[in-house]
Amino acid sequence: MINYPPATWRLLVTPPLNGATNMAIDEAILYALAAQQTQPTLRFYQWQPACLSLGYNQKWAEVNQTECVIKGVTWTRRATGGKAIFHTDELTYSLITHKDDPRIAGGILKSYRVLSQALLQGLRRLGVDAHQAEKRAQPRTQADRKSPVCFDTPAQYELIWQGKKLVGSAQLRRKNIVLQHGSLPLHGNLKRILDLLHLSTEERQRQEQILLQRATTLEHAAGHIIPFEAVKAAFIVSFAEQFDLTFVESDLNATEESLTEQLWANQYANDAWNKRV
């Protein structure tokens, strides 16, 4: 384990919020930190109501808007890349710090590897023998590249259990700040996302098989449901130990709240952003 200089970060635990607000908060913290109006932050959150989030460059046409409305599912577009994620029954984390923080030194891939170690240790505290995904032995097929679902294939250094993707993460670097956030499905049927996408019968059947083979939930890995609070507590301890951090829990400040409102209105809850691709 690398010895890092001790540091104090904010711990932010927000109540379950709609998807647009959740994404706005993450980016608001980034801008506030760039302006020296807040401090590095580890955040844990949930989604209410359930939300379908699209990757930054994903095509809106892949979304079955009618089915989302029928099922009471909202939607938003992330500032980070990747494909669609159905946010429900999950723990989501975000980490926002300065680009020159030694804990995320180096490029995106290196920082993925380092940050994943804290998540990995947290899962092992919960009795889940997870591992980091290695570099793919075979390149993704054309069908894989066209898949609209984020959890169909683990990227390098994302966390897997028995070869199946368990935690998916994505990263954004802007204004010399790094924002990484990620999703851990706690329980439930991962195939629910397929109801929210425009898929042919053949493609839906293929995606069902892919999700069965390549993705899993914490419940499946642990053999029982582990509550959000227990998972959050395990991750807090692991991040503190891994990176020599002291966490002080506090809420968003006035600057962050104002930025959140602006980003919610102008971006994440605005179809000009959500349907722009």
C-alpha cells in the first residue's frame, strides 16, 4: 500500500434524489472545488424515482420514452461517457478532488486502478471476493460496441465477481478537477433496463443472455441482500484506510446549492441536453 499524506475530506451523504439533481450535484461540487469554494469530497447517494442515465455521447433514440413514462422512470444524460444505466436498488458513489492529488496521480487508467482498490477492499469487508478486471484478452465484437447497456462488459480495472461486472465507474476531468462516479447494483433483476430501451426481439434476447453472463448484483455475490447503509459504511472505512483520509460529514454549501440549481435547470433536467445526441 502506498503511503499518502494525511488529508481531511468532506463526506457527503445525500438522501435519495431524482436523477437530474444527483448528476447536477456531482458537477456542482467539481465547479465549486475548481473555484476553491469547497473541499475534496466523497459522496454516496441513491435515486428516487428510478432513473435511466445515458452516457455523454449515447444516442437518445435508444431510449424507449413511452415505456419509461409508463413505469415511472425518469431520465438524464451523464457528463461522463459509457452507455445506459438503470439506477434503482443501488449504491452510487462519487469522488471529486484536485487533478494533482497524489491519490489520483497519473492518467485515467492509473487512477481507475488506484481508486478501485478502495472499492475492492470495501467489498471484501462485506465478504465479497471481488477482483479488478484485467485487460481484455479479446477485443470487443462489433455487437458489443453497439450495445446500449453499460453493464454488459467490464472495462479494465472495474470490479468483477466470478468474471461478472459488479461495479461500473466513469471519470470526468475538467478545470484541473477529477470527478469519478460509479454504480453498485445492490439487488434486483438487471434485465429491467431492457424494458426501457428500443430493442428488436432478437437484440433483446441477445442482451438478456449477455447480462446473465457478464453482470451481477451485490446480493448475488454475497448470497444475501446487504443494505445501503452497511455498504456505505464499509466503503467509508476502506477509502479512509486506503488513502489516509479523515472524513468530516457535512452538507452542500451555498455555492454548491446555487450551482446545483443552475445545472439542474440548464442541463440535467433539460431535454436540450438530454436529447441532444
